[in-house]
Amino acid sequence: MRKSLIAGAVVALTFATAAPALAANPPGTASAGSADFAKADQTFTVTPLAVCAVNPDVAGTVTGSSPAVSRSGLKIGATSSTCTTEVVNPDEFLTRTKSVAKGTAFELSALTAQRGPRLKIAEWSVNCDADDKGTQAGWQLKGMSGWTGLPQTIPPGYVHDIKSNTGTVLAKAKFTDTVFPVPNDGSLSMTLLKITFEPSSGYTGSVTVGTVACSPTP
């Protein structure tokens, strides 16, 4: 199965009557992801890639980048992130922020040893935008292959079973996992994709692709 483009967005709005409160999420952060998985006596770790955080008090852009990484069974192409603060009304001290993580050439081949698919994503991105009214997260996945049975439209928090060619579930992939604080202060966090290995795969642990978080601006 090969998909050219899948995309979506979610929104969190502040309440006009709500009293000011400390946000449950940071002003704005982005990371291209990480990995921590193991097989037998081997452990494979990828520390958080291309990390950035907005400076809510100073206009400008903070960037992060990481070169391509390769572990046994996993390849992640070059990744980048940008976290931007923009002043939209200096007289009223209004700002907005945008936190973005992007990556290329993701490939998980660890499951092929159990007759599972070789999972590929040619390009992906995830973003979290904020202003004084609330926040919005968006995402894109391009050039996907190996994702048999994935729907054309991915609903928020969708869990996809990754199976061998005999039907055994080797791992679970959760797409666009969005977390809103309770009570809702208008902030949100999103993980674009998290793949968690099942015992039948011979692996333990997980691989994460693209995380962002942001909060309404003052």
C-alpha cells in the first residue's frame, strides 16, 4: 500500500470567561521524535531529535536539527524543527507562536524478521500554532508504504494494527495522539506517530515520530 498524502488538524480554544491560569503545556516545543527499543540483549536508543522551544518573551525563531540516524531495524532521515514567536500587535502586547517538526526517509524494517511489513514514510511534518484565542495542531504524512489497511482518512488517536503476513499483530501504531489538559486551558500536545512493539515481534519498547506542544499566548 502506498499513500501520497494524508493530513489533518485539531483545535483547542480558550474560554472567554475563563480566569487566567498556568498552562498545562509549555509555550511551544517541537521534536522530531525518539526511539527506545530492545531485542534479546540488544538495546537501540535514539535520543530526542531536532528539539526546539519558543522564547515567548522575544520575537524570533529558534531552530533544531539532527542528521540522519540508523539503528538495527530503524532508519530516520535528516530532521529539523523551528519554534517561532511573532508580535502581531505591539500596542496590546499580543503575540503568536508556531512550533514545527519535520522529517524525511523514515523506515522501520525491524518487523520483517517476523514476516511483517517494511514501513516507510517519505516525508512528514507536525505543527502546533498558538495565539491569545487558543491553539491548533496540524500534520502531514507523505509517501507511505507498507501500511496495509490504513484508512484514507486517519481520525485523531487512530490505532493501527501492524500485522505479519499470517495475521499476527506485531506492533501497534497510534497516529495523531492529542492530549488536552483537564480542565482545558486551551493548550495541547500532539504526537504524530508512536509505534509500540508487541511481544510477538520479538522486540520491546517503542519508536516515536514528531511531537509538538503549545499554549495560548498572553
